Amino acid sequence: MLADRSVAADELNGTATLVDEAGEREPTVSTFDVTDTAAVQAAFDRAEPADLLFNNAGIQGAFANTVDAPLDDIRRVLEVNVLGLLTVLQAFATALSPTGRPGAVVNTASMAGVSGATNMIGYSASKAAVIGLTKSAAKDLSPTGIRVNAVSPGFIGPGAMWSNQVAEQARIPSPYFSDDEADVAAQMIGQIPLRRYGSLDEVATTVRFLLSDDASYLTGVNIEISGGAA
């Protein structure tokens, strides 16, 4: 099942076509907001119990210094990134557990949740919560045969998240970044030992590994996809 909010229906259908062309099972496309518990449950009720879950919904939220961070925005970030992720995980595990089949979950955390990110207090807090949630759920669900792991991407690009982060860090006064976007991009790359940002494919490859039988003895693990950045 491919799922996103209704505003992404066209993109979901495009992805479904790619999956179909790759010779995989014909996917089901479902649209819902992860913060709508009833909608999440209804989507899982309509589908056969899944064995694998990539729990990837999330938002960055506003960029601001801690003292200026808007609390309403932080509440929304936590609602989507933590409670929304947990809602999907609960629906998945509730459907799969009675079948007796093993399963695997990968939650998307972030290096912002590992080390904290400048001007991203809400996002950093939410992703740290995802890491803790992952470790707790791994223990709770291990008797059912469901493994739960997480990935923490660092700087990934090119794309909207990279461009937005560069622009926002340049906009907000900070002792850590320049006010010039080109300089900020160079400063961010300079924090990475491999001296480049990662790719979406490199994240996807790690997720695929954690969902596969090759990772059958891994649960409660958070893999940092960061090019060596801590």
C-alpha cells in the first residue's frame, strides 16, 4: 500500500505505475493524514495485513531559534512526526500480529534527533522521540516477531528539504551559519567527513536492507545515514 495525503494523489499514482512496471504486486493507493486515527485505521482495514512498513510521514516545521520557536508549530510537528508515526505503527502491528507472521518496520528519524539541529528545536525533539519510540516498540513487539528499526538521514539532496534548510539557515541569524545561501551550503557540506550530501537512493537502500531478511537479527537499531557526521 502506498499512502500519502490527498494532495499527493497524482504522485502516488505515478509511483504505483512505476511499481507495477517493475513487475511487483499491483499496489493499493490510499490517501489519509497520519494524524487522523480513524482514517489510518480505515485504510488498514481495507487492506490485507502487511508484513513490512516504511513509516516515513513527517514535516520539518518552522525554522527558528529556540526562544522564538512558535509552540503551535511545534505541536503540529510532534503530532505528525511522533503521534502520527505511532498511529500507523499501531494499526500495522494490530493487523499483523494475529496472523502469526513475522514483520519489519522502519521508522524515519533524523540526525537532527541524534545530535540536535540549529534552529530546528521542534523537528529535533520529534526525531529524538522517534528514536526512543523505535527502541521501546522493538522490545514490545519482539514477542510477535515484528522487528522495529529506524534510519536517521543527515543532509540529503538535492531536493526541497535540502534547499529549504539551506535557505532557512541563511535567513535566521546564527553563529553557526552565514547569511549567504551558497556559504551555508558549503558550511553544511563541510560538517560531513565524506564531503557531500547523501542521496535518496542511499537512504532507500538502507531502508530496504532493514526490511529484508538480511537484517533478521536487527531490532531496536537506529542507523545513521550521515556520511560520518555525528
